[in-house]
Amino acid sequence: MADPKIEILYGFHPVREALRANRRAIHALLIRKERQDDRLKSLREMAAERRIPVQVVDERRLTEMAERGVHQGICAQVGPMPYNDLADVVETANCLTGSSFVLLLDSLQDPRNLGAVLRSAYCAGVDGVVIPRDRSASPSPLVSKASAGAMEHLPIARVPNIVNALRHLKKKGLWVVGLEGGAERSLFDCDLTLPLGLIVGGEEKGLRPLVKQHCDFLVAIPHARVFNSLNASVAAGLAMFETYRQRSPRRSTA
């Protein structure tokens, strides 16, 4: 029987970023016999610095451990992803930047969408992420893989009630902006330089009515053509990078 306290990260980027972030326990690295290259050498060196054992195994073992995910010849036995308290996420956001940037996800259920959102969040400078405990994808190895390992670096709070989380953020001085396809106000006309809690809804129904009631503003992404709403992860990415654009006097092109 599998140990519930052990997860299997798979793929080069998730394993590397877990080693770099140093946020969770890493019990062992498992490497395919045939894989010998510079990228693998760098992982071995990182593991050696932390005295993490490295095992050389065959392809079948890695495929079984990764549950047929694309493992690229590398897996890691790790402890569960550590969560942060909501108060810690807000405090970290206030300390990291002059203007806080917290992302909240209301019932995003597809783990690949969650991974894509977390990847964008990390690159766009989000200070922390808030997700509900129920009716939401959780930060699993699949999510880490979809995020290219960005999940390993982000403070993530799982809360029992997203509305209460919004109330807490507003008490701490953050403005809550909800991404809503039918909103009259354009995302591009909204001041996103304020201390910000950006909330994005789920894949099917978007923001729930009670959540919308607790937003200070609802904004939509303008479309050149009339069509169905954007994929949740694409919409979230656009909103986060518009926030980054407004806040960045010198914009990176990397």
C-alpha cells in the first residue's frame, strides 16, 4: 500500500524546481539507467548537496511510479506540498512588494488548468495563491508537471470558504477584482496597480454569484470577435500579465 505521505514528482522541471525551492522533503531521486546528460548531472549535484540518495532504475519502474505520465527519465519521492495559512500569504505579499498581488481561484477543477495558471502566476509576479479545499483541483504532481515546476515556489493557501478569504483580504487593504466574461468594465481600463486580490472562476460557470457580490470590481477581457469565453487558464494569464504590465516601468521581454 502506498504511503499517503509520499508523492511522486516526475519530469525534469518539477524535480529540479522542488530541489531549488527546498520547501518540501525530498526522500530520493530515481533516474533511468540510460539517462546520462548534463541536465541529469546538475540534479545529481543538487541532490548531493542536500544528501538526498539517488537510485538508478529501469524504465518500467519510472513509468509505474509516474502513473504513465511523461517522466523524462527522472522521478523524485517527496513529501506533500506544504500549504500556507491565508494570513501568511497576505503577510508575505505585503512584505515582498509595495503593492500586494494575490490570486484567488474559485473552483478551478482541471489540474492541467491549475498548473498552467500557477506557471503564469509565478512568471507574472503573483505573491501568493488562494484555492478552496472543496470543488477544486489540488496541488498534485500532475499540477506541478503542468506548471513546469512553478508550483514548487508559490505560497498556496487552501481555505474552507473563498468568500471569507475575500473578506479577509479586503480587511487587509486589498481591492478584489473579479474576472467575469459578462462584465461591462474592461480589464484594460481597470487600475491594477492597487493592492490586489484577483479572482478567477471555474471552467464551466465562472465566478459564483456570492463571490461576485464580494468583488469591488468585475472586469471582462475584450474580444475582437463574438465567441464563447476564453479558457480559464488563458483568461487568468492575460489578467495577471496585464497586472504585471501596469506595475512594471521596465518590462522584461524574456
